[in-house]
Amino acid sequence: MVNFILVPGARLGAWAWDDVVPHLREAGHGVHPLTLSGLAEKQGLPAGQQTHVQDIVDEVVRLDLHEVVLVGHSYAGVPAGQAAQRIGDRLEHTVFLDSSLPADGESFAGEWPELEASLARNDGFWPPAPAAHFEGHDLTEQQIARIVAHATPHPGRTLTEPAVLSGPLTDLKATYVLCAAAGEEPDDDVAQLVADGHWRLVRMDTGHWPMFSRPRELAQVLLDAAGE
């Protein structure tokens, strides 16, 4: 048995994994979806980038988890990659789910110059995206409505504070899950990690939110990663 810690991307909470959790539990594993500080039911808690890293580490310690498979979706790849380096031999595998990767001394917002302008216009928060943002991602109207209804503003300091790595990402045993149409390739940094034999690449022919669009298929991808 392994213990999955499922960390959702920006603006989302633990609820985003509701359709995935049953499939992992049916396979006999521990499953722990996590809401990061300042989001969903934890709105109002102050949070910076290192707060989110500590959220993940604290969950592992609080529950005394071992054989951990740490899954970070989208934005959450940044804190998850840092946390993976800090939980030591409790970690079994890391899954970066169509996510950004942490780079020492760099922030998530560094990849998106327009993001800082959005934070300035919205009192330091990244506002929830409109329904149109999710079109073309293999989602039904009902699924889009669900995301829009439950998404919450994302605390800006988590996006602008730099990542702090204790070593190279090549030291992690990891899988990168690329959610894209056939023929699309991963970013250069991911492609290099895969080409050098450090990480495994798995492709899902779906949009950026597979926990909604393909929950059963995503659960199988995660189970396969855990079995490596």
C-alpha cells in the first residue's frame, strides 16, 4: 500500500480530487487530498510559497505517512517539487501532473509576466478564471460550471515568492504527466529530464484538468506510477 497526497493547482481545493479518490481507495491505497493555505475551506489563512511547501510536509508528518506518492497538479508542481526534497525516505515517487516545475530562486509568476499585473489589479490575489478559460479542455459544461462555482482567489505571494531547492530535480524519482493532444511535446526542461533517463513521461489525450475530464484514467496513471 502507498499513500497518495494529491495537491490541486491554483484556485482549487481538495474537492478537485473527489472523482479520483474512490478509484485509488478501491485499489487499496491511502489517499489524502490536500487543500493548500489560503484556498477553498482555508481561505483567509496567510500564505506564501514556502507556506504551501510546508503545508505538504506537515501533512506527511501529521499523518505519519510513509511510501508517499506526491502528486502536484499545475501550479502545485512548484511547492510539491520542493516538498518532495524535504520528506526524505518517506517519499516513494513524485508525479508532476501537467505542472510547472520549481526552479531554485525563481517564482511561478516569473513564467507569466502578465500574472503580476493581474495580482496588482486584484488586491494581491489571482482571481478565479471565467468559464471560457476552460473551453477546449475536454470538459463538459457541467464540469466547467463545477470548477467555476468552487474555485477561490489564489493568494499572490505563493506565486511571486521564489522556490528554494536543496538539490537538483534529477534526484527525484518522478513521472511527468503531459495532458495534451497527440503530437504535442513537453516543455524543454521536462523533455531534458526525460531524455536523460531521470524521469518517465506519460501522455494523456485530454485537457489540463484530467481530475475532472478523465478521473478513472488519471487514477490508473497514478497507480501505474506508484507501481514503478
